[in-house]
Amino acid sequence: MAFFCPYISVNSNYLIKGSLLAATLAVTTATAAAGEISTLRQSVDYALSNNRMLAANAQSVEQASAGIADATGRLLPRVDLSTGVARSNAPGDYFGMKLNQRSITAADFNPAVMNNPGYINNYQSRVGVTMPLYQGGALWAGRKLAEHRAEASLYGHSFMRQQVVFQVISAYARVRQSQAQITAMQRAVTAADKRYRDTQEMQKRGMLIMSDVMDANVHQLRTTLKLEEAKNSFASSKEMLERVMGLNGDVTLNTEEDPQLKMPVLALQEAINHGLANRPDLKAVEEQYLASSAAVDQSRASFLPHVNLVAAQEWNASTFGVKNRNTMVGATVSMNIFAGGSDRAKHRAAQAESVSLEYKSADMKQQIHNEIGQAWRQLAESRLRYESESEALKQSEESLRIKSLRFEQGLAKTSDLLDAQVQADSARVAAIRAKYDLTVAEAALLLATGTLDEGVIQ
């Protein structure tokens, strides 16, 4: 199965990391500092700086970046410094310490002394250097593995930022929708109250019967209930928006501006090509695949020789101090001959993960294709619905006006008037919903193509 992905250098990794983390962790708006957020752009900026899950994910990016430094450090010499003291009366230790302290004398070769030398103190300070010359390619493969994992983490964080932007836009749109519905239902309740009073007066004058008054009362009660539902919906939507933004009570949220997005005009195939080229989550999987290939190389190194240079310098004395220097330089060669099959098992596991990620990448491309197609069609449907519902609202309001005039002239029944009122109220609510559904559909298509950020907000 063919698989292609452009390689990204460590330098670009740090560049991407710097821009992403700066956008995520250092976004500060003037309005937030003033203690009030009133626009969608301000809400998004605040969320990118304060969303808790996004902040937690930023630490995963930092962990992955630290992995590069760790892998790079393993390629460099290791220097260890130690100091300590030992006291022994073992003959072998005694003569060894004496020799290292360069203090042995002819009297020390007396058999009585050699067999029962007494105690000796040895203060030893040591500097050791180990330099890996060849590890079968494991260290370089480990560095590539760390780089690609860091890249994958960055791309994953980028996609999570886009998801947060989408969540804020969606929640903000629902808050504005609920606010508009409250206003519409307040008008409807006012109208229903008036209808009820008018029917009562007309019933008293003998122009209507009691059932007309009952119908008007039922309409009034149902309209009042819908107003309460709209208020509850507003409270829930605002709570959701506050949670996505990560509000901590340090600012006041006033959703006063209607959301507007900059939407590019894209044909379906253009949108699909855009998504395949820009989706950060797809790039993250491709980087994971490259990391798995490096892991295969790293596991293969277990079957090759490992060569290290070693050097040490130590000082030994009967009292604390840097005296009697001894130096050692050498090389070690080791090779795994048999480890019970564990190394071969690790190699097989790394190969299986690489194949798995190759399949996953191909499947994600198909998933992105489907997601963009669905989002593109949903946006077209939302635009048509908004136009249709807007026109339906105009028609229902005109119908209500005509029937109201006919009712006042005694040419229409109360039930006809109430039906027209209900239809107008429903059309108004549907038009409001269609308006904000269109905004959410626009954001969904931008998210599907991997181009949703704070810059798309007008």
C-alpha cells in the first residue's frame, strides 16, 4: 500500500510548536482584560487561552517536544562524577587501595601484615565518560521516532484547537438562537394575551361563544410554556458556552453580536482536496506512521553489535582530597546473542504497528472524504432551509395580518385566527433556528476541511 508524507524538519517542528503554543497559551484580548466578552471573536480567543482540555493537551505537546531533547542527549557523551569513601581490612581491598593511593612500602609485604593488614580508608573521586560509537542505528532511529511523535502531537493539538473553535461557534450560535427565540416568544405571549382579552370582551358582547374564549386561553397557556422552554434553552446553551470557553468568573459574558464567518466558495471536489491537504488529524496519523517506521529500525538494532568508548579518571587517598590520579581509556563491544526471543517479538510488534497505521491512514482519508461530503451537502441544505424558512415567515405573517383583519370584520373564525397565529409563531422560531443552523453548518465544513481558526470570524 502506497504511503506518502512530506518530511518536516526539527527546526520546523519548533517553529510550529512556537506558533501553536503562543496562540494557545498567550492569547489575551483587551475586552477580556476589561472584564467583559461580548463578541464571538472574543469568545473564541478567550477559549483558546482558557479551555482546560486544550491546556492539558498543550502539556502533551511539551512532553513530546522533551522527547526530542532526550533522544538527542542519548547521542552525546555521558559524563558521570562520583565521590565516596570506603574502609576495609580485607587483604585484597587493603593492597588494592594501597596501590591506588601509591603508598605501598616493602613493610607491607611482610606475611603477618599481608594476612592481617588492619583497616585502611580510601577516599575516591571519579570522572567517567561514555561515548556511544555504534548502537546498530538505535539511537538515530530513536531520535527520528521522537521527532515524528512530536510532529504528530503538534498536529493533534492543532486539530484540537480547531475543534474548540467549532465548539465555541456552535455554542455561541445556540445562545444567540435562544435569545432570539425568547424575544420572538415574548412577542407571541403578548399577542396571545391580547387575543385572550379580546375574545373575552367579544364574548361578553355576544359576538363570540365560550369555546372561542377557551381556544384563546389554551393558545395563551401553550405560548407561555414555549417562552419558558426558550428561557431554559438559553440557560443551558450559555452554560455550555461558558464551559467550552473555560470561564472562571473573571469576566462577564454578554453575547450581543450575531456570529458571521468568512466562507470560501468551494466546489465539493475542491473542498475534499482542501481537506486531504490540510486536515491536521490526518497529518498526525501520517507522522505516527513515520514514527512507527523509525521504531522498526530501532527494534532491528537489537540484533547488531553495540560499540562504546569509555574513559575514566579517578583519585584515591587515605584522606579526602584530589591526589594520586589514575586514568583509564578503553572500548567495549557487545552483541545480543540470545534473549529468549523478546527482541524478535518487539521487532514483530513494531512492524505490526507500522502496517496498522498505514491502514489507518488510508481509512482516515476515506473518512475525511465522507465527512466533507456530508458537511458540504448539509451546508447547501441549510442555506436552502434558511431561504425557505425566511420566505415562509414572510408569508405566514402576511396571512396572519389578513386573517386578523377578516376576524375584526367578522369574516373569520377565532380558530382560524389562532391557527394563523400559531403558524406565524412557529415560522418565526423555524426561521431563527435555520439562521443559526446555517452558521453551524458553515463552521462544520471549515472544520471538515481543516481550515477552521479564529481568523474566519468576521
